[in-house]
Amino acid sequence: MVPKTTLRLFPAVLLAAALLFSCSTTRVLEDGEFRLARNEVKINGDKSFNAKEVDKYIQQKANSYIIFGWNPFLNFYNLSGRDTSKFANKVIRKIGVAPVVYESSTVEASVANISRHMEYLGYYNSGVKSDVRVSGKKVTVTYTVTPGKRYKIGKITYSVPDGVFGEDFMADTLNLSIKPGDYLSEASLEEETERSASWMRRNGWFGFTKNYYSFEADTLSKRDTADLEMIIREYTRNQSAESAKPFRKYSIGDVSISWDKELAFNKRILRDMNTIRPGALYNEREVNNTYSRMSALKVFSGVNITLSPRDSVDIVDCGILLTPSKTQGFKINLEASTNSNSLISYSPQISYFHKNIFHGGQWLNLSFLGNFQYKYDNRAIRSNEFGVSAGLSFPEFLGLPNTLFRGPDIPRTEVNASFMYQNRPEFTRTMISTAWGYSGALSRRRFLYQLYPLQAKIVRLQDMDMSFMERFSGNQFFFNAYIDHFDVGSSGMVYYTTCADVNPKVSYKYIRFQLDASGNVLSLFNSAMKTDRHGHRMIWGIPYSQYVRSELTLGKTVFFGRGDNQAIAFRLLGGYSIAYGNSFTVPLEKQFYSGGASSMRGWQARTLGPGRAIPEEVMIIPSQTGDVKLEANAEYRFPMFWKLQGALFLDAGNTWYAKDWGDDGYIGRDFVKSIAADWGLGARVDLTFLVLRIDLGVKLYDPSINGIGWYGPDDWHRKDCYALHFGVGYPF
């Protein structure tokens, strides 16, 4: 719980920041030392040239800044002064950031680096000058770059060995990445040699690399044009003509797979995963496919593929050595939050995994989770939720052999089952569910998919509080959401990202789409089913649900600043669900909610919306949901010290009813006024393999008609105006 006085100290915090800003950034420097305050790059002439192409070749980087050219940790470091014997000063230096001491020798080296890079990019005889300006104890270095002359590629000719090699090479010339009319550059030629050499290796030419390529450009015959000759010799750039050997086209010979026999593993699975076949033409792509497939099993920490050509024949033998990894372990996850209305929520989860349960790369995952909510000023008001789930994943498309799949990824078959028990003041609910389907990845794991042709769930509600039932007896939305039901349908998810790293450090974007459909197949048998007094068709005495639910998420994270140590992350999320046929409403567990550690962070989970509706007082522990969800999030992330990062965020969104049930939760009623907004500050500890996070969200606008609407700084300390969240991983 954050004390109310914390937010009242906001003006004092601003004053402290102002004092820190005024502190010297050069106090710790010795006599004769200067701080490198800034590097500037100016481009003369070609305005289309991106100055960032030059930045990375400047040897000495200045201190990074967090906002508006200010790094408070640099100022904080200088509070220590030059006396490092005092303990307090040592602590200050540990937390702060040391100033970069200017080294004049790096300027000349940077000029040389930039000049070489300009020529690599195809700007010949570029001018690069440096200017060093000293102001007090600070230095600013300006690099002025005048891009040189560029040549367009004219005619392209080839000089390659005759025979089968030449025939294979010429068959690929239509795919060249360099074309007449393109600008000539060493960068584009290097890219083409890598592409072309890879194509040749995929067609049997084992050991062929880009080092066999060379180019000659004629820039004298035509003005501003370079006729280009691509030459392939039978010796590398670093060899002489005496070393020349004819290129050889190879086939695969013996293939062996070995691993530590202490690890019990089904050899048939490995044979199916292997796409390197004896007698086949050597193909580098099949080597890479085999590496990706065996690595994706996650049973082996190392996959080492050795290729050994025989001396007298055009055959290459293959040895695959697999190094076992740890096959079992536990994972722990925790999310927690509290708000100024005394509501505490925490969700622990512990999982056990086994990556080789049946000795064939089958994954077992057992999870035990809970979700506990209570008010610390009245612990008798609480909601408890317990769950257990089990999942089995098989490294194959059950029913089809892996040999039918030729790429680097094999679909996995998933079988899942779970049980959930929820005890709220108003009711008790149990859910039993199971699912069967497939998951997989494409395009270097940038494209992920899940398809569940069959998923089923049965939901039972008991011990319903009479006042709760009476309150909602006239409300069709709530009445139909809180009934027993049987849910049978299908679902799917597709996800694409430009960076598949667990914790990306480069700019990326992603898109995720999910779709659930339930009850449509069952509706074909309506005539054979009994009905209840409300007209619902029944299975085993329980009505089945019929609905469609979809959700689309768009996200983008942009890194910037010196060393790309800052980032701005954006997310847009939209969800829509509709019940029809045998259902009046979408089941409660399939409805959307807002608030929580990864949503509207000024609210706890399920405490916002729908629309402008007043939160239902009969719900002692809030559970606000809707059919529609819209949300937009933006977050600025910046470094602080050690592995600690800061964040400043803004969220806007809400949930709504898709149908007009006669209250203010309908999306068609005062839509703009029903969009909630919050802002906040956060801190993250980036441990590379995981990120620990804490966020303080503060309400800016509360759309509920019993709220005060817009909140100003004087309101931020008030009851139910802020929420504190703890989580693992970034929110988006």
C-alpha cells in the first residue's frame, strides 16, 4: 500500500529534481580533464543520407541522456567529488553514472572509421572533418561529412568456370540482388556474394563461400556509370592462382547421430527430425533445417553438425553430435497489486516441467496457480481461486509422419486439461476444461500459430447468494452470464513479430489475432436436445454456449538514444464478442476486463467499466466485464543505474456491452466520455533472462457516473485514485 502522503510530496520531488539538475557534471574531473558532452554529425550535400549511419563509427561515445538532454545519475555521481575514500561517496558512485573523459586520440580514429564506411556505402572520396569545441570543462565534437561521388551500375558481365558449376551459377543470375541502375557499393556487392554463395551451397557445392568472388568496375567508359564484371575464381581472395582447385559438387554419404546414452531418447524421433539423407545432393538448407528441428526439441543444449568431405570422391559425411540439457525444472511467477481503496490482489503460480517425459521430446507441464483478493481493512471480505492444469506436447503432428514436413519447423500436438475452483462472497464456481490441437512456428520463429479444433469446458455455479440472485434477476446480461453452461468449440491464434528474442534489444513490432467460436457444431443437433424453461438447448441437463470472440493486438517498440538504451513502446488492443443462437450472453470467463498489471494500470484487474456504468455494489470484490474491449498504451523506458530501468506510461481504454441492456455500460451510449485514462511511473530490474517490474498507476479520468471525472494533482492521493502493481516481464 502506497501511503497517501507519498503523492502529496510531488512538488518536493520536483524541487529535488531541479536541485539535482543544477549540480555540476564535471566536479569529479581531474585538472586537465574534460567531459565529452556531445558528438554532433552534420551532413553536407546529400540530405537523404542518414546521419545515424555515421554515429556507430564514432569511437568515443558521450554520456547518454534520459530526457531533454539530462541524465540525473550523471549529476548524482558528481555529488561524490574527488574524495573516494569516504563510504558515502563510494555508494554515490555506485548508483550514479561516471562522466566520459574526453580522449583526443579517438577523434582522428573516428574520422578514419567514417571515411572507410562512406566508401563501403559507395560514396567515393568523401570529405570528413572534425571540429572540437571546449566550453569550461566540457567538450563537443562535431563531425562534418560531405558524401562523395556515387556511380550507378551499368552493364553486368560474368567470368565463371565452365562446366556444371557455370551452368548452375548462370541459372541463378535472374535472382541477383544487384541490378543495372542501382548505386554501386561494396555493401551491396558483399550482400550479393553471400546470397549467391548460399544458393550454390544449396545445390551441392559444399565449401563454396563468398571469398571466391571478386569484382572489377569500369568507371571510365561512361560518365557516372560503372560497368561491373563479377568474377569467380577457383581460389579465394587470400590465395594465389597456384592454390586453384576445381569446384566439386557433393552428395551426402554416411549420416550418424550420437548423444550421451545416459539420456534415454527414442532414436526414431531423431531420424524423423533429420532431413540430411544419405545419397541426396548436398544442400546447406537441409543442414540448417536439421539444426533448427533438433534445437526446437529443447532436450539438447547443443546441436553440433560436422561435415567431412572424403578425399577421393565427391561425397561428404555428416556427424550430428547432441549435448543433453537439463530436462526437468520449476518455474515461479507472481503478479500482485493493491490500490488506495484497500483492495489487495496477488496471483502466484508454480509450474513443473519435464521436456522428455516419454523419451521422445514430449513436454509435460504441470501448473498450480491461485488468485487471492481481500481488503486489508476487512479480511473477512475475500475471493479465493485455485487451479491446476496439465499439458502434454508431442513433437509431431499426430497421425502424420514428420517426414511429410520439409521445413525447419515441425508442428507440435497439444493436449491440455485443467480444473479451477473459485470461491467468492456471492457464489462458488468450478470449471473443468480440456483441449486438443496443434502449435508451431514459421520463418525463424517470427510467425507462431496455435489451432485447437476441439476444446471443451463445463462450468458449475453453487452456493449462490440470494441477494446476488435477486439483484440480477431482471438483468438478462448478468442472469445469463452467471449460470451453469457447457462450452464446446474451436479456437486459433496467429502471432507475427519482427524480433523473436525473449527480451528484445532492437526495435520491433508485432501483431496477434485470436478467434474463438463455440456451440456451432452442437447447434446442428438442436432437434435432438431437450430445452429448459428459458428455451436453452441442453446437454446432460446443462445449456451449451454459442458465441464468437475475437481479439486483435498491434504493438511496436522503438529503441533510440545513444546506444539504443531508451525505448518507446506502443500497443493497440481491440476485442469483440457476441452471443447468439443458444446464448443470450458470452460466458463470464470469456468476457473482456480492464485493469491490472498489464492493462489499465490506474485500476486493479476487473475494477474498470463497463463503459460509464456504476460498479455493482452487490459485487463485494469487483468483477466488471464486457463484450467489447478497446485499449491504447504508451510507455517510455529509460536506463537509471545498474540493471534498473525507469518507465513513464499512459493508458486509455475500457470495456463495454455490445448490446443495450438499459444501463450505461452500452458502447453506443456516450462512447467518448466512457474512455478511461491513467498515467504512472514504473521501475524494472532487467536481469536479461527475465524482467521484474513494479508500476504505480494514477487515474486521470474515471468515466463511471459516480466518479469525479478528471483527476488533477490534488486528487492523486485520494482514496481509489491509484494502484500499485508488481509483475514479471514487460506489460506489452
